[in-house]
Amino acid sequence: MNTTDWIGSAAATLTTTAFIPQAWKVWRTRHTADISLGMYTMFTLGVALWLAYGILLESWPIMIANSITLLLAGTVLLMKIKFG
């Protein structure tokens, strides 16, 4: 793996796993008052488009990272809608 691949892998890992603490906290507390519905809606749609882009490019790193991020951000978005 070359330097570019290492940097891309590190970036994908960090930006994807960054959503785990938020999703876990919302799941545990059911508290979503301080989460912006607009931001999470736009972000989740953006991640879905990144996933589509990765699929069109047949780029596994983009597809894997954005699939996981979409799952995590989508979970927070659904909990925001459900718990208000």
C-alpha cells in the first residue's frame, strides 16, 4: 500500500468511526434536542451521494467507508426524527 492509500484509509477510518460515539450516545440517552435535524438530513443525503459516487467509480474504499457512515448517520437521523 502506497502513501496515498494509507492517507485515504486513515481518513476514511477516522471520519467513519467519528460517528460511533454520537450514535451510541443518542441510542443510550434517547436525547436528540441538541442535534440539528437539517444538518443531519443534509449530511446523510450527502453521504448517500458519496456512496453512489463510489459505486459508479467501483471504488471499494469509498463504498465501504460511506456505507458504514450512511448507516451510522442514518441511525442518528432516524433517532432524531423518532425522539425529537
